[in-house]
Amino acid sequence: MPKQKINDTPALTEMWRLPPAATFGSAVRAKGILLEIRAGLPLAVRKSLDVNGMALILGMTEDCEEEFSSTAATITKALEGIESLPVIPREIQDILAISASERHRWLKDGRLPSAGTRTVRLSGRARQITFHVFDPRVVEDLLDRAVVDEWREEDATAAAEKRRQTAYKAKLTRSLKKAAKASKASKGSSDDPAAKLRGWDEFDIDGLLR
């Protein structure tokens, strides 16, 4: 007799729409919020919570009513003040549409202020990584002011100036080497005994040496 297929389609569901102030319209940020909320749930029910667009969805089978209720309450509590959740590197890159190299450069020169660091252990590994996080309100301000294009123009201007200075220094170095080489050749000629004797034949013709 074939085994009866168990229907585990979630019969109990609840949805929480994430506020734009928390997601900035970023799917990467929404996924980050999901992972943050999941981390606060019991391991057995973490996969029951998922993200769909800009909403979190909890789904369980009808025989898990008590567990569903307690999990939903935990999620609701965890979402309070979610707008203040620090923005992590991959999220800010997606929100501002910047590259990792731009993030590193602007973080280093202070244009992209850090809100501190966070250390996490990689899944299934003993190694930990530490990275900078960013204040969501600062990110919102940068997004509203559209400063990324301005920063890129500044970087392009600085890079062009750096190339000009490098080319000038290279040209100056070549000129100095050429001048030093010419000076050395000239000095070598003046030290040549044969060179010192040039003109003696004319003196002899004039009888000046008799």
C-alpha cells in the first residue's frame, strides 16, 4: 500500500509589511531584516518565516497553533523600532547603488561615516568577521541628497589630477636623468688629455712655442 502524502501546506499565516523607512525599497535590506528576525527565533521555527517583496510572512501547519501564536508575538515584538536596525555593507551598497570599492574608499576618507563595527561568525565556520555598519538615518540622508554622483565626480577629478601630476613627475624625472647624463658626458670630455691638447698645433705654427 503506497504511503499517503502528508499535506504540509501552511494553514496558519501572518504577514508583516516592512516600512519603507526600514527597507529603503531594497530587497537586500528586506532579506537582511528577515535574517535578523530569524536569528531571534527558536531554531526549529526559523524557516517558517520568509520574505516576499517588502513583507515578512510566517507560515505553519494547522497543528502548530500554539507555536504559531508565540512565534508571531515574538516577530511583532522584534519588529518594533526596526527602522533603527544598523545597515550592513551589502545593504548600503544596494541602497545607494555603489560598489564595494567605493564603499571602502568613502569609508576611509570619512565621506561615508561608520556607526561602529559588528562581529559575526560565519555559518558553519569557526572564523569570525568584523565589518562596519551604518546609521540608517545617515543612509537616508545620503540617499535623499543624491550625493553619490557628486562623490563620483570628485573622485574622477582627483584621479585626473593625480594622473597629471604623475605624468609631470615622470617627465621631470626623465629630464633630470637626461641632464645628468649630458653633464656627465661633458665632464668626461673635459677630463680627456687629448681634449686638453687641442690648439697646440696652432701655437706651434705661430712660433709661440719656439
